[in-house]
Amino acid sequence: MFDTARAAFAALLLAAPALAAPAANAPPPQMIERPAARLQGLDKVTARTTTFDIRAGETKVFGSLRVTLRACRENPPIEAPESAAFLEVVEIKPGEQAETVFSGWMFASSPALSAMEHAVYDVWVLSCQEK
């Protein structure tokens, strides 16, 4: 029985990324386009969080990161709350070439689904904004 449970658990772990992949690629088409987003960043060294608003096409500086919002969409009011933002995050270190550390959709309700992986900083979506 133990081997059966272990095999079932292993199959679930292997299938989980495949099940999550379609949601990570793009938000559903019925979402409403918004011109701005509210993001939050964490500096893991100092344990300080920063909340900032950013408009589509705008770039904000967060530590050594340059965060650019390309799009923000949210569910209609009759649906379950969800916000998704397409972000491009580039790290700029003095004397080195800029490196893209994240490019893709982030979902407010599931930050770990498509998370930015960085040793010093975390950035995630809180909501889309109408301003």
C-alpha cells in the first residue's frame, strides 16, 4: 500500500506543472484591460516592502531592478476577483550587462504560479488600477 501511495504522489507531482502551464501563459480573454497596476516589492536583505503604482509602458526602479508593466487585466465584477499583469523585470548591476530576470504574466491570487526568482528581491501583483 505504501508503494501505491508513493507512486500516486509522484504522479501528482509530475502532472502538477502540466496542469498549471496553461494558466501561466496568459490570462483568460474575457478579462478587462486596465491602464495601471499596483505592485509590491520585498527587499529580502532589509525585510522592507514597498508598494508602488505603475502605468502600462512605464518603468519603475526597485533596488537594482527595472520593472516595466506591459499590460494589466482583471476579471469583470461578476467573476471571482483576479488581476494579472504582464511584467518585464531587468536587473542592472554596475559594470555588468543588464539581465532579464522575469518576463511574463503574474497573477495576484496565485503569486507562486508564475513567480520572479531573485536572490535579493521579490515583486508581485496586488491589483490592476483604473488610473
